[in-house]
Amino acid sequence: MRKIAAPFIMYCVLALFARAQEKAPDLSKYIEAAKKYDVRILRDKWGVPHVFGKTDADTAFGLAYAHAQDDFDTAYRMLMATRGLVSTIEGMKGYPIDYMARLIRVKETVDAKYESDLSPATRAICEAYADGCNYFVALHPGKADPATLPITGKDIVGGFVLTTPFFYGVQKTLADLLTNEPKPDADLKQGMLLEDYITRGCEVGSNTFAVAPAKSADGFTRLNVNSHQPWEGPVAWYEAHLHSEEGWDMIGGLFPGVPLILHGHNRNLGWAHTVNKPDMLDVYVLKMNPDKPDQYMLDGQWYDLESSDCDVKVKVTGSLMTTISRKCYWSKHHGPVLKLANGAYALRYGGMGEIKQVEQWFRMNKARNFDEFMAALKLQGIPFFNIGYADKAGNIYYLYNAAIPIRAEGYDWSGYVPGDTSRTIWTEYLPLEKLPQVLNPPSGFIQNCNNTPYHTTSDPYNPKPEDFSPTCGIETFMTNRGWRALELFGNDPSITREEFYAYKFDVKYSEKSPARTVVERILALSPVEDPVVQEAIEILRKWNYSVDPENRSAAIAVAVLEPIVRAQMFGRPEPDMMRTITKVAHAIKKRYGRLDVPWKLVNRLRRGKVDAGLGGGPDVLRAIYGKGVEEDGRLTGYSGDSYVLLVEWDKEGKVHSESIHQYGSATLDEKSPHYADQVPLFASGKLKPVWLDESDIRANLEKEYRPGEETKK
């Protein structure tokens, strides 16, 4: 042991000494670069940043600085992810993302297309956002490793390229391929099977719905923007208002490291995204040359795989790093390749090699009417996400947005396909006009709650399954939220503002809900001798399928349903029902002395010193997902309803909106008064006003400053 320990200790000492001797980098150039930006940040009384720039680039610079004040660490990790450096910060937890960045060639893709595929205006906002991050680091030593500067516009674009495939499961496909793989790939298998950094804790959920003037009691047009994201981490929502003298005037939600609004509204129109699940990922079984192991066959000819070193530095402790080395392979016909002991597999997915996501979102941000919005959508740079849309002219629109490959008939695309024929290698996508969509239906409403596009509104105005090839892989399943939205909006001929808001926060399970089937299965279980479990089953039998805060059956019902519903949503094996209900019943009995306790006592939002009771539950329109009943008999929420934005345009086309964040604007700053100041409103299903006019913002102003001058008097 002494022979091992002595060199190790000496290595650590030398590494620390070398680090101490490093010359401090000169950060003054980042401070100098900031002088060219003309921008003010107005924080309203909720701490929400309203960024007023002279140009779009000025505004993007100010956004980066404002967001960094509230949550720089998460944005920094995301930006480092595009370079494959998360492992140097998070250790082995970051390894899957770093390996993915190299495998799918994030850097090479951005380098090749940055100048050609992005407009000068889009590159300008990306570079300005990067300058804002660099400026923040220069003014706040210790927030980031100066050696990683400068953050660049290419880093910002790389974030879009990297995160896109994670949302439809490329990393999970890799994990599946590695499941039976023996060493030497055991470390990679272990890493890929960890919760990935990008979508850690992310529920596949979201709601959007819109009603046309003819459907509204007052003739208004209304839109619900309601994505269900994790409450913390790289894909947690942040609210901002972006305004420039070049016509950018957008309020909504964005993620750390993103230089624009991902969904929300401007003066003229708005949209929401929900996750859809088309089949956009294919795995090809390659036929390899037994004499030359780096060659694959295609149409009777051998081709060389491209290879590169995928060396990933991984933090062990402190500044001590280790390196995991392996090869990354690429087929110029298919895409990234895994060479495993049981064969070689290539991956191809919708949007592969695409960098125009940021271009399309920027054009959507600045669109002034439906035609301009559609022109942005026709870029098809965003390879997935449903879109629910409304505007001041009274238009409502739903699009099943997806980069759906045009595949050859005659193959089972749900499984692996042969990679030795060009017939299976698709190169084109369905054009926008061929995707499922609904524009201004006579029913007067559209909705999507992660359900099939074939139930978007009332029949006969829905897209028809027979119009789309089975090779598209368009989902046909329905969520409870989808069924419930159809019931509420479809059965109400004249929807008031109050009803629109109430429908958003609805806490009922539909008669068609999968949850009801699960309850019926539980009630059909064989009798048990455990009196606590017997009582729990009787409480469940009396449940009215509501998860309102005062409901005295919901605690048992949801605590049992939640892990089962989540398993169904993600296609995972369901937990044992009897074991689950036994654990839940005894935990609640131990904590409260009884089982029929109000749901809000169990269902909690915990944030610092704040501990608030909630209504809502899994797969209801007021969606709340918990981590399971804990030892103290409580269920702590971590995902679901997060940033909610309800928008309306009156008969004259004037916009008004209200919003709420599950925590507050200071998403990572525990010392800020806005760390959890929106929790009471969120818990009670209420919203706060959104201010767009500068006069209204100033009437509710907390502070105004230029980036870097916030402490000046």
C-alpha cells in the first residue's frame, strides 16, 4: 500500500503546486469587449429581467448577464458540455454527455456549418450572448475556470446540436446496445446507464391549448403555454422579457445557455411546445469485413469507417483527473457507429447534422403574423416538439412538428434494420405541409398534452391516421391530460376567461384515463391480512379521481399511481403493486397516524426553508410529479407544472398575459428574495401579471442597471 500511496500523494502535491504556479489569465479583454453593447436590465418586483437593448445583439448580451446572475453554474456546465468537458466538473456523472458530444461530432458539425447555415443576425446574438457570459466571469473571479474562456458563439450553437438528440433518447439507445457488452466497454456502459446530465429528472410531459374568438365567451383569443420540466437543472425554465429597437419584443421561457425565448409570446403571436414521440431514430446493423475490421459493406462494396480518439478527462477529486480513452467511429453513409463485441451498429436520427435550431427559434421570436411564423417553421431546423399557436388575428394552429424520415416501405423500422443496403438509408424528411396539423378548426380549439395528433380537437377536424405511413412512427396513445382537455374544451360551447384558467389547473382524471385502469387492477388484487393495507385499499375504492389539495383519498391513490404511471410513460417495467401500496400505506400511517389525510399534507414543494402543500398529481392538467413517498411520509415534487404562461388577445388585438414560476426568478441564488417568492402563488394555482410596456415595468420596478454596474448607486 505504501508503494501505491506514495506516488499518488506526490502526484497530487505536484498537481496542486503546478496549479498554484499558473499565471492568472488576463480577463481585461472581456471587460473591454463589453463596452460595445448598449443595454439596460430592468428587474420588476418579482425579479424578472426585462432586457432593453438598442440592437438584438445588445439584448442577447444583457440576457446572458442577467441569467448568469441568477444561475450561472448551470449555464456554464451546459456550455462546457458542448466541448465535452462536463466530466472535468461533475466527474463520472458527466461522462455520458462528454462521450456523446464526441460521438455525434458536435464541434465538427458546428465548425462546418456555422458560417453557411446561420444568418449574420443569428450569429450576432449567439456571439453577444457568449460575450455576456465572458463579461460575467471576468467580473466574478472564481465562477468559472478562466482557462475555458472565451465562451464563443459556436459554443452556444453547439448546445442546441448536443441537446436535441437527448430529448428523443439517443443516449438510451446507446445504453440498450451496451447492456450485454462485456469489458472493456464496462465503464461506458455504466456511464450511459446513469441518469444523463441533459434530461436528468425530465418528465415527458407538457400541455398546450388555444381557443379561438368564436369559442370564447368574450371573443378573445387565448393560449396556454405550459411545459412540464424538471424544477432544477439544465432544462429548468427561466423567465425573461427581451426587447430591442430592432423589433424583438418577446416574453417567455428559456433554458440556461440559450440566447432567446424558446416559447412564449410577443405582441402579435405566441406558441407553446410539448414533447412528441415520432420514430426519428434508427439503428443499423453493419456488415463488417472479417479481414479489415474497420470496413463496412454497402451495396456490395467495402467502405472505411472514419475513426478518432475519444479521450475524456474525468474529475476524480479536486483537481485530480483521469482519462477514459476509446475510439469513436463514423460511417459517412449512416452516422455515428458503435463497434461492440457482438457487432457494429450505426445510428441515424432526425435532425442529425442540423444547426438551424437557433435560427428558426430566432425567426419565430421576431415573427409578426401567421405568415412570417409559418415561414420560420418551414426551415424545419427544430427537429421535434409539437407547437400550439395563437395570434392577435384570432388564428389558432397545431403542428406535429418533427423531422420524420421518408423511409422505404417493407422494413420493420421499430427494430434494427440492415445497414448493408442504401435502401434503408433515408436522406429526406416529410415536408412541413405533409405533417399532421390543424388550422382554425370549426370546433374552436386545439390542444396537445403529449397525446397523439389524431386527437387534437373534436372530430371530424382531426388529422387522420390513414393519411400517414406506418413508417413515420407517429404515436397513437392518449394521456389523461389529453382526454381531459378534449372533455373540457369539447363540451363547453362558450369558454369564459375564468373557465380557461380553471381548465389549466384541472385536477381530475378522465373516465378514459390509464390511471383508472391501474386503480381497477389494484382493487382486483387478492385480499391481504395486513390491516393497514386493507384500509388503504378501501380508501382507494372510495376515491373520486380528483387530486385537489383537500382530497383525503388522493395521498394513497397518487403515491401508488405515481411510480406506475411514470413507468408507463417511459416504457419501463412497472413496480410491484402490492409492495408499493404496502410501503406507501405504512409510511403515511407512521407519519400522520392515519391514512385519510388531506393530499396537501403529503404532496409538497420544498425549496430552501419553504415547504408548501400542493394539489395536482401525475398526468393531470395540474401536473405534479414527485420522487415517491419518503421516510417522513411526504412526497416531494420535482417536476411537472413549472413555468406557466397564459396569454390572451382582446377584440382589438391587444395582448395581456399572466405567468408563474414554481420557485422564482433567482433559480440558483439562495440569498436572493426571489429564490422562492413565487411558491405561495404557484401552490395555490394563481399567477402574477406580465408587464411588456416600459411604463408598466417602471411602475413595478425593483431596480435598473447596466450589466456590471448593478452595485453602483
